[in-house]
Amino acid sequence: MNNVVLAVGAHPDDIEFSSAGTLLKLREKGWEINMWNLANGSAGSKSRPAEEIADQRWQEAQNSARILGAIMHPPLFPDLGIFYDAPSLAQVSSVVRAVNPAIILTHPPSDYREDHQNTCRLMVTAAIAKGLPNYQVTPSHDGNDDQIAIYHTPPLGCRTGLNESVRPSLFVDIKSVIPGKIRMLMAHESQIPWLAQTQSMSSLEEVLLKEARMLGALSGSFNFAEAFIPHQKRGYSEESFTPLEDALQDEIIQSLEE
């Protein structure tokens, strides 16, 4: 098994909110960390041109990755340009083949934003396409049959766009890496005014801590947590393939209510 994880978000800062703590934990265990935002953040300002804000957000994403010691892959699409279609899937699948991760962390199928959902759909299919030699990717890259496990993060607040409750089944203790998670999120300086304007987030740090406390309470064991829902393994790996659980062991628990 390759000790390689690929965390994929729709926008710069999505990974930091949802799974940076888990990535920090995996890094401590010696894993190679790959981060990838499919969209470039070009709509993340009401006053600056798309190209200018996209350039800044790319720099911020790289700054965040440096804190972690991660490989940051460049975005493929503009904001609101993530679609589940054949050209997009061919491009996304090429990167998945090149990285060849044992673990993919990404959005859930039901989220509060369509671009999050489309990111999820692309990643789920790209993980299958990795092992299909007759599927042509762009640019060309050989596939392989190495096992892969997908873990979905819950939407912010564990609520879908229809305000339905999402119950995660795996919880990671992130108390010891909270400072690093905050540093990574705060690297996205351009989003502090943007999220205050558009989502009433006056303090990104407080939103992060509130979410981590809420997930910790759901775990029944941790003070601060991140959470995941494992994707069904059929077509991706053997049922016994649980790389995230095996890597973190005592720092991860499975919900008794699953």
C-alpha cells in the first residue's frame, strides 16, 4: 500500500475547514500528503478581478500546504465551473492516476453547494477509473489496480442543502493539531472579508473551533474532532482495507450508532 493521501476540495480553504487536522495527523505518521482544490477561487471577491483574486488564492493555498508539508496540485476549473461531465472527469482521473493515493478525502454526495457535490462525484468516479485501462484520461497516464479508500467529510454543520442531518461514522481526535489547522485556514487571508460578507463568518477561527467542538461532542469521546463517512468499498478495495483507521488507530473511533 502507498502511504499517500489525496484531500480534495471544491475551493481553496475547503480542505482546511474539513480535514486539515486529519492530514496533520497522517503527516505525523509519515504519510505523503496531497492537497487539491478543483476550482481556483476566481469568484472569491466582490471588488477584485477574477484573475487577480485567483492568483492570490493560489498563493494562499500553497502557503497553507507549506505549513503541512504537503504537495499542492493546481486547480483545473474556475469557480462555479466544476461539472460532472466527460472532459472534466478525464482531467480529474489523470491526476488521481498520477498521485495513486490509498486514501481520498473529499466532500459528501449531499452538501449545501452544488460544486461540492460535483467535486465528490468526480472523485468517486475517478477512483474507479484509476483501474480501468480502457478509459482514456487527459493527459494520458497509466492506471493501476492498487486499492483505494474514499472517506467523505460531512457538510459544514452536518446539514445538507435541504437542511437534512448528516451523521458521520468515523471521528478523528484533532486536539493536539488544532493550532496547525488554524494556521492553515488563516493562510487564506483573502477569505476573511469574503466569508464575513457572504456567509456571516466574522471569525474563521471561531467557526473552525465551533465545528471541531460540535464533531467532538458527536464522537462522545473527543474535545475536538474531524469526521468522515467511509464510501462503500465494492469496486475500490477489499472490505478489510481500512487505511485511515489503521494509520490513526487510537486517535480514531467509529460511532456505535452506525
